[in-house]
Amino acid sequence: MVNLKGKHIQLRALEPSDLDFLYQLENDTAIWEISGTSKPYSKKVLKFYLENAHRDIYEVKQLRLCICDMDNVCLGLIDLFDFDPKNARAGMGVVISKPENRNKGIGAEAITLFCDYAFSILHLHQIYANILEDNTPSINLFTKLGFEEIGKKKEWVRTSSGFKNEIMYQKLNPHVH
């Protein structure tokens, strides 16, 4: 059985009460480069998103969960995107909102729980992550958790400092052969 609770964190569905957290995180320009965001989101748009967040992953091809501590305080978000049930794969992204909460094992625990869920419940064969080549903390995190580098997309992402390469990492389901 897959549990979305770990030793220090839990993963849960987005709730209407998460509006302020989502608004702050989505409008944090410091993470736009890694999230692919290029414009601010209004509370109205985010409220609509939260009202429709219950839609099935098979319909919207995406699943976003809150990463919370055991007191249910939101620390970040973790996503499956580009869900492809035919080929049993999806992309994964994770963000911890406050810098002081990073490098404390929160992301590792969240990714581990989410991979277990994706492999056991969604029966995915593989999960991939796209990481900018200068994002050393994310590269270290994903490789530590068994993701392998499988390719480089040259000058893939335009940033304020020019184009950056994006590296693709992949983890295969250890229970599927």
C-alpha cells in the first residue's frame, strides 16, 4: 500500500485554503526560470484553478499535490505533468517555497513518496525530470534518488542571461520489467 505520509512530510491534494500559498509561490519571480513561468497569476485565476483541481489525472494529464509538514503547513508543491497513460510515463517537478526549507530532505522525501505513488497506483513505467544544467541542487537531488541523465537539450530555455541547456533525467519503475 502506498502512503502519502513520510517521516517528516505528507503529500495532499490542493484545497481552497491554499489560495494564498499558491498565489505567493506562483508569483515568486525567483523560481520562474525553473518553473517555466513568464507572467504573474491573479488570485482570480488561481481560485478557478483550485476549484477545478479535483479533475482526474487521466482527463487533465497533470497532478499537483502540496508538500506539507505534519502540522499541515504548506512547504512546496510536487507535480506530475505530461501524463501519458499509453506509454506509462510522466514528467515530475518539485519546488520548496522558502529557501530556508531547502536542503533539509523535504524534496527527497516528497519525490520518494510521489514516485512510489506513480509507480504503484498509476502503474507508470518511467518518470522524467527536466533540469537546467546549472541547477546543481536539483541535479544532485534527482541523481541521489536514482534518476539517470539520458540527454541534453541544447540552448533549450531562454532566461534573462541567455539560453541555457536543459538536462533530462529518467527513473524507471523498478517493479516493471
